[in-house]
Amino acid sequence: DVIILTDWDERGEEVARRLSLYLEADGARPDNTIRGTLGGLLKKEIVEVENLYGYVENLKEVCSTKPQHY
């Protein structure tokens, strides 16, 4: 299996689609599940894959400074 993780803009969609086609033709099993899930969660927050790390780090910081009510 190959996980495809491209940007969530128009160009990223096209690259993911083409990669899937090429990989399938070569016998691989492309997996867009993670990309789709992240895209659904983050589309309004970030568009580029390279910004994912900073976004997660920011979430960690925000979560560690806010009181947790259980």
C-alpha cells in the first residue's frame, strides 16, 4: 500500500488522482483515506501539506495551556 498525501487545493487533487492511476497501473494499492480525512478536518485551516506539522504543534500548545474539564 502507498499513502498519498498531497495538498488540498485544486492542483493537489489532480496530483493525487494521477498518482493513484499510475500506482494502480503499476500494481500498487494507493490509499487516499488519510488524505481525505485530513482534508475534511483541515480544509478551512490549512491547504498545504507542509503546514500540517506547524498546525499540530500549535494545537498541542493551545491544548496544554487551556484547562481541561472532564
